[in-house]
Amino acid sequence: MTVEYIRYRITDPERRPAFEKAYTTAAEQLDLAPQCLGYELSHGVEESDRYVLRIEWTSVEAHEQGFRGGPQFPPFLAAIRPYIGDIEEMKHYERTSVVSGDRA
């Protein structure tokens, strides 16, 4: 599994509700993509202009070739296109062995 982090800075507060709505629409395509294992969009508390999108992919190749070459990518991109210029980082990461234990 690969984790992609996309960090956004949406400086205009009036654009933030539309940004979240765009990702609600885009998430429909992530749900349909077999390469996507899960996702989460988080909003900054101390810095309200910051957002972090975390997407779990089966692999980098599955994301870059499978998803981006598949039928879900065009509508996904169309939904978030107005916010591409707000991206500060878009990188893939591998998990390490340092993870929280089961607290149940």
C-alpha cells in the first residue's frame, strides 16, 4: 500500500466551502476506483487555510497508471481542477512500522 498526501492552501475563505464540495464530488470517483483503498480530507485547525488529503492506493503504479488511465480520473480531475493551483505538495509515502496499536 502507498499513501499519497496532497497539501492544499486555500487562502480565500469564500472558496473553502466550494473546495470541500468539489472533493465530495471527486470522492465518488475514488469510491469507484479499484486502486483506491480509502481517503480522508482534513481541514487545518490552527491554520484554517490548510487542507490535507490522504489517499491510500494499492501502489504508486496503480495510482499513476491505473487510476489516472482509467474511467474515474477524468470526472475526478474535472471536479478538483479549480484547486490544482492551490496544491503545495503532492507526494507518495510508504508506511513504516511505527503505527498505533489496537485500543479496543
